[in-house]
Amino acid sequence: MIKNHYNVIGVMSGTSLDGIDIAHCTFTHQDRWNFEILVAETYEYPSVWVEKLKNLVTLTASELLQLDEDYTSFLGNAIRLFIQKNKLSSLDAVCSHGHTALHQPHNELTYQIGNLPKLATQLNETVVCDFRVADVALGGQGAPLVPIGDKLLFSQYDFCLNLGGFANISSEIHGQRIAYDICPVNIVLNLYANVLGLDYDDGGKIAASGAINETLLQQLNALSFYKSPYPKSLGLEWVKESIFPIIDSYSLSEKDVLRTFVEHIAVQIANEINFKSNASVLTTGGGAFNEFLMACLSSNTQNYIIIPDKSIINYKEALIFAFLGVLKLRNENNCLSSVTGARNDHSSGKIYYP
């Protein structure tokens, strides 16, 4: 479907379980790509779905298949309500990431729930989805997928940093777009805020009241993942195996855990951006609202941490999954081998018709 203007919806659900981000976007192509986010909204998960999605890695194969059916229906209903509420019509496609249930690229396995063909039937719209599987089949990490959008939509910045469940980053290095996961962020911070009865640490205020445990910080910073070369990506399984057992072995107060982990995040991000000087770092995702985390990051780098307007902070990933869908409709590459380690660039995703 080659044309100069696309009217699409992008849908993203991340590991931090903040909710389902849905963005109505337009893309125009002349000499370069331009975009506009027309309207966007986050549908918060009911507590029952938060619990289900937290425990995906514990499910049997049959349980996961059933949950996929249920989640696809749940997701479709949220998208349908968004379309009705905003009186949207003449859509070219709904482009959805789904929600990651399993991500083990070293075992040639990645599985996102919510990407079943019935989504197109339920919405009566063309659906482009399931963007990771083809890349893993080509030997890639299947992640991150956002860098093609960074390259074509946000090229004015030296780095694009996203702080969601995990921190991931992309940049042009030696003429190639390089991107990878850095470390966990909200997937850890939110859990220890939850212990205090909070959804998250608002502005990082609790972390700011805590003290750094230097021994824990050193142990976290010494994890072998951080020394591994890119391409590399993280999943919930790694956090459960490598992060939580270390933190919990220290029996610290939640505020000290949060303070120490915020410092860990800041150190790891700084390690990845400080090879450039006077660089601009576009920072998006829920973590960009954590003022204390942003202050800690700024104190670890002399580069410029740029916080854009809220629509970009909140919906950049939904925007870019919309864009990935547009590229798939055009049969153009939307997955970069320089990012994922796949054998070649390719046009990833599945297209379902109602």
C-alpha cells in the first residue's frame, strides 16, 4: 500500500504495566517522513489484568494460549472503545505490539499475546501486529524495534532514550543505527513502590528520601549483562532471575532499595551515553516523569537530557509501532539487522484483514 498519507492507530503495552497506550497518528511522506499524534490515551489495566500479566512466565503452554485468547479480546475492546470515543473512520490500519509474554531470543523464542487474527475481525479493521517473531527467526533479538522510528522520525537527536519497564537506547554509530536494552527501570522501581501500597514512586520522592547501599550498587553494576556487547535485550525472566534475588538478599527498606536502584539506572545509562560529548539525549517513557531519576542521570553526564512534550513522552512507542505498521504495509524494512543482530534488514510483522 504505497501512498503519501497514512491514517493509523498505534497500540503499545509495555512491561511496566502502566496500561495500553493507544495513539491515533498520521504519517506523510515526501522527501522525508513527518508525523502527527492527533489524539492519544492510556487505558489503565484493571487489577485482575495486572496480576495476570505479572505472572505470565509462570503459566503452562495451555494456560498461556487461553490467556492469549482472553487478552486479544480485552485489547480489541479497548481499541474499539478508543475508535468509537474519538469517532475515527477511514483508518488504514491498527498497528499493535501486543504484550510480551516470553522473550528468550537465545532460545529462538519470543511470544507477544494479543496478536491473534481475531483482532482484525473484532475491530473490522486491517491489523498489523506481531512484529518480533520474524526477527527472532532470522537470528535476531527481536528487540528493540523502535529504532527505525528513531532513525526516520527523530534523527535530530544524538540519542533516543526510552525509560519504560526497561531503559533502551538508540543512536547512529559509524553510520549505522545501533540500539539495545540498557537495564531495568520501572519494572523494578514500581514493584518496590507497590510494596508501599503505591502504583509508582511519584517523581522519585521516596527514592530521594533513601540512602544508597554501596555494596548492593556495586553488585548490581557488576552483572555480566552490562559487559555484553550489543545487540542485546532484556525480559522479565532475567529480572526475576538476576535482579530481585540480589536486592532481596540485603533486607533493605523500600526507600533504600529505590534510592540504590535509581543510582544503578543512572550509572548504567551514563555508561552508554558518555562516549559522546555535548550530545542531545531525547528522553521518553514513564521514567522521564521521575524527576529524581532525571536529576541523578544529569549528575552522571555532561550531555543534554531533553524532555519533550507529554504526548511524545507518553506515546512515542505507540507512535512508532503505528509507523512500523505503515512500513509493513509498504513492504519496506522496519527492522534493522544492525540493531537486532538478525541476518538481514527486513519488513517484519503480520497483516490481518477483517
